[in-house]
Amino acid sequence: MSRCRTRAASVADAAHDSHGRLAAVAEAYAYVEALRWPDGPRCPHCGNARAYFLRPGAESGARRTRTGTATARRVWKCAGCRRQYSALTATIWHGTRIHVPTWIALVRHTANHGELPPPGQLQRGWGLSAEAARHVRRLLGAASADLLRSGGVGGRAQDRGELLLAALLSIEGGRAARLRHAAVRRARPLRQRGPVADYGDA
């Protein structure tokens, strides 16, 4: 775990000012990969351990998404099912738009202080929008409660942040999808004015 701890320190220290820094994001993905797959990448879709790393552009160190945005997300392609995946695929952070270094720093803060700051402080100190701050608190709160129900976080407490991050990454598949769904706060639609036939009551 020494390699992981070295990466953890560098990622956490740079988390606040790493937004938009592709090198920091790539390093964060490599750190998460080492925690989730200590024996090498394994496809979250089919379980195959053979995969090919899709190298980013040699000059920019990044690849372009379908919308043309530069990203440093480290992507693998399974040799079995041929599907692409990253270290966040099928986890509670699947599809997240929040930078990975930010998530790592937030998890470490949770592990060291027991909880996250209020949403307003997350907005001011971490550069999150109001909705993102609320989402972060809901998701990490739900995932932490799920870990407690399943037996808590095991391992030696040499680095509580790393232990919690590894435990959260172990929540996969349908279990992770349920937590992501529960963390999304959907606004209730406004009650229709006028005829009430759509509601079936008066």
C-alpha cells in the first residue's frame, strides 16, 4: 500500500486547485485503479482480467470525449466483451461530473472528521455548486451507512481516508446503482391546475 499512500498524499494536497489540471486527474485515476484493482484491472461488465489501456494523445496527455471536451480519464478496453471502462465504472461514482481528485479529498475529509462540512461550506471551500454540494453529502452519507450495515470498514487504520475510499470502491453493480439513485434528489412536479382527471381524485 506504500505506492497508494504516496499517490494519496499528492492527490489530496492538490485537490483544491486541480480542477482543469489533466495531470492531477490522471494521477487520481491511477490511484483509484491501484485501490480498486491491486492485482490489475478487471472488467466490471464481464469480470475478464485481460484488458488494453487506451492511451491518450501523446502531445496533450488527454483524449477527447464525444462532445469534444478534453479529459484525462484513464480508460481500458476489455479483451473479452470489448466494452470500455474506467476505475469508476459500476461504482457509486459511475458517471460523476465531479473531478476525481475532489472526490478523493472529500472522502479523506469524511474519514478524518466523521462527516462533511455543510453544503454552504462545500460551495465556498471546494468550488461545488449548491446542488453538487447537496448531492455529495447525500451520496457519501448513504454509502457510509450502507458500509456500516454490511460490517463497516476493515483493515488497519494507518490511513483512514484510504481505507474508506477502498471500501467505497468495493460497492459495485446493483448495490452501487441503488445508492446513486437514492442520492439524486428529484424535484416534485407542480400540481396541475384545472381539471383533476389526471390525478384521479378531486
